[in-house]
Amino acid sequence: MSTFTKAMRFVGDLDDEFYHDERQRDVWNEASAIGFQLFLWCSLIAGAVLPWVAGVPGSYTALGILLVLLTISWIVTAYTKSRGVDMQTSQKLIRPRLFLYLGLYFTAAIGIVVTLVFSDADGSVRSPTIVGMVFGAILGLACAAYGIARSKRLAREDEIEAENLERSELLERNGE
């Protein structure tokens, strides 16, 4: 067992006798997954709102939140890989919630950059039109990517449905 895995087992207190009961372990794992997802979403929402609402101080706070979020996400992914599970290959990554997640992330990142790079000493944004254009372009690209992915998925589903219908008609004709 690697030092990383040992450290993560210590952080998660995974050797506690609480985990010996499988039902308790399963329920706790589900609750932990919910807690992790709640942390992700709350962090992203706070990170997306703070730069636009609280200016420069909010941008630094949002930057800290996003760095913690990315670090924890990386550690979770690294731990699963160290245990032989690759999240990228074991689940469907392109889903509507991913686009919402990325939208919030980019809103936060753009807000941080715009506020910290394009702000005057008093904290006012120098060129809100440029900021709006950049934000709109990114949002538009995200919506376009979602639309393309959705269109491809629906086309695949239609193709599978047509094949199934053709197969069932063929079986009916052959009397099976």
C-alpha cells in the first residue's frame, strides 16, 4: 500500500470498526458522496457569485475556494485510481450536469480574471462591454457544445430504436 493510500485511509478513518458493518459502510459512503457533491456545487456557486458581487476581495476568496475544490477533486480522483478505479472510463462523463458544472466553473474563472485583471484601483471594472462579450462567448460556446452533444446522443438513440424496430419486424416476418 502506497504512502498516499495510507494517508488517505488515515484521513478517511477507514480502519475504524464502524466500517466493519457493510450496511453502515454503504450508507456512510453514499452520504459522503452526497457531501462531496454538495461541497462541489456550493463551492462553484460561491466561486461564480463572489467575483461579480464582492469585487476584488470576493475574487481572492473565490480563487481560494476554487483551489481547494480542485485540490480535493484531484485527491479523490487520485485515490480512486490508486485503488484501481478510473472514473473517466467507468462512467459517462458527457451529461447535462457537466455543462452546468463547467458553466459555473467558467463563470467563476472569468469573474476572477476580469475582476483582478480589468479592475482599476478602486475596484471598478474598466471595460464591462469586453467582459460581457467574453462571458457571452464562453456561455454561447458551452451551450453550442451541449447542443451538439445532445444532438449526437439523440441521433444514436434514434438509430438504435430504428435497428430494434427493423429487427422486431424481421422476426415477425420470419414467424419467430
